[in-house]
Amino acid sequence: MRVRVLSLAFWGFILFSSTILFPIALLIWATTVLFDRRLVLLHQFTCGWASLYTWINPAWRVEIEGRANIRPGAAYVMVANHQSLLDILLLFRLFVHFKWVSKIENFRVPLVGWNMTLNRYIRLRRGDGGSIVQMMQACEQTLASGSSVMMFPEGTRSADGRLKAFKHGAFTLAQRTRSPILPIVINGTSRALPKRGFVLRGRHDIRVHVLEAIPSDVCAGEPVEQLIAHVHGLIGAELDAMERTLAERAARG
């Protein structure tokens, strides 16, 4: 019962704070859109907005590694595994500029979805071939403008935290645009907030690890299936290493 009450309070705080923060986002957009064409300032504000919810929760011990692997000014195809809704909040904590690729339903969420529209994040209607083509075109334009693109190559959240097969879109995009790929590994969020339900699950260690970027010439030089296997292997190996570390910590008490 206590966990349910705390979960309700958490989601209630998100709703309450969003009613305050969205008007600020709208003001930032209105005063910067003419000279900040990539909406960098608005995205930075959004990073702070999203990060607020992981900062205030004492049950989530968040550790972020590998920030030095993000080269300032570089435009990456950023790919991360997807365990939970919390992954979105955690990736904002990197405080680097990117445009999300997100399913169209998220843009319809009041306040949060409206802010996604202001940021010009990229919409995708799942299973719609025309929407996929439009999404890829928008991603290509985004990378050409100097902004990174953030994608979950699994397509949806893992039900059990295990790494699923990757779809080819992000990797085809990297090859078409000759962009480097930046793999990002997230672990622990599936235990903190599983895919099914909105009840938070107690205290958990959560880790985000930014791996070394795969250079554009390497991405362009590999067949797409081989590139997918390469990145899947890197993320999978790091997830396994994270799980071993957690098990060792638990054994030590």
C-alpha cells in the first residue's frame, strides 16, 4: 500500500510540475525560435525538466559513465537499449543536444507531448510504411543540421529487461548519412519501473554507460546486418557486465 501511495505521489508530482514547466518551455520557444534554429536552449531546459524526476527520487541511485565519449558538436545516431519509461528521463540527464524519434502517441500527451512538438522531435507511426519514410527523411535533415538523433533500436520496451533484436532503421540511417553511432547502455530501470504498470518498485541501482562511438567510416564500411550485430553485441556485453557487478555487490551485502 505504501509503495502504491508513493507511486501515486510521484506521478502526481509529474503532472503538477508539468503544468508549471510547460508554460516556461513555451516562453523559451517563443523568445528563441527565430535565432536558435536547432532549439538548443529549449532542449537544455527539457533536459532539466526530465532530470528533475530522477534527481528527487531517493530510491534511484543513478550512475552515469562515459560522458567523455560524447564529442562536443558532433552529430551522432545515438542508440540505447530500452527497459522502461524511465529510460527517457535518464537519457535527458546526459544534457547533450539531440532530437528524439518517438511514437506519435507520445506527442498527444498533454503538456509533455506538447513540449515534444515545440522541440521538433521526430514522430513515428508504428507499422506505417509512409511514416517510416518520413521519419527517416526527418532524421537525415536533423543530422545534416548538426543535431544528433536518439533512437531505441529495439522499437519498444523489453518486458524482462533482456536485450531484444534490433530493427535496422538507426543503422541504415547512420550509413546513409555517414554518421557515427553512439551506443548507450541502460540497466536497472526495468526493475525500478517494469514495462507493465506504473507502480515504482523500491530502491534500485540504475546505470547509464555511454560507450565509445563507432566512427562513420566503420559504419559505412560494414553491411547493415553486420553493423547491427556489432552494436547489439557491444550493448549486450555491457549489460552482462553490469549484471555481474550488481550480483557481486549483492553478495558482499
